[in-house]
Amino acid sequence: MAILENQKTLIMDSPQLLLRNQVCFPIYSVSRLITKAYKPFLDKMGITYPQYLVLMVLWENDGLSINQITEKLLLNTNTLSPLLKRMEKLELLERNRSSQDERSVIIQLTKKGMQLKKQALPIPEQLVKSLLCESIKIDDVMQLKDMMNEWIKILTEKEKKIN
């Protein structure tokens, strides 16, 4: 009985460990739910959300090295490489050694990868519309996006200082 009372006291004295008090949990949950909201759109294209992110980076600037893509997506090379291999098998992109630096692999879209851009054009607007409601307006969404981008910048800089 004393052990149970001690555990109860410990829990009551630790509000910082309650899930409802966490800053990161709503961010994590919303991220998962938004990624899930993308699924019907991306299923029609035959791709996953991480593949969609890679395609967006390449639609913006084709012919990037793996390192450049990892920097833009904040991913590790060991996470990105298998993803790129799967995308190559889907004939969405090609991986080629750089002519200037044999150690560098350049990623370029194929015709099929470029054609998916047309299918993807309506996705961002449709997704944002699905986030709007009476209590959340477009300005709120844009303000949140700006804040998240600022956190990304701050946390990325902190990580660079640690490494």
C-alpha cells in the first residue's frame, strides 16, 4: 500500500511528465494526422509522403546531390538512400555518380517523375482547405507554418553546434 501511495505522490508531483502538458505531443500528433490526410492524394500517385517530399525538392531544383537533398529534408543519408532506391525502382528518378566528384551521387527526375508534378499541383491547396474551419482561418495556418519554420531554423542551428 505504501508503494502505491509513493507512486501516486510521484505522479502528482510530476506534472511536467503528464502527456497533456507536453509541447511536443500535439506537434507530433498533428504531423502524423496531416501525413495521414495526404495519403488518399498520394495513393492515387502511387507514392508515399517521404517520396512526395523528395519529389517536391527535385521539382524545385532537379539534379541535386544526395547530401543536398538530406539537408533540405533534414534527413540522414542512411534514411534517404533506401528511399531513393525505391523511387528509382518506380522509375521516378535516376541516381548517377557526379562527373566532378565520384563520391557524390546526383539525383535527377525521370520523365515519369516530372509528370507526377501535374498530378500534385492541387494537393497543397486541397490539404490546407481541409485544415480550415470556423475556429482556424488561413492566417492562423500561415502563422503556424512560419512559427514551425522558425523552430526548424533554431533547432537545426542548435544541432549543428552540438555536432
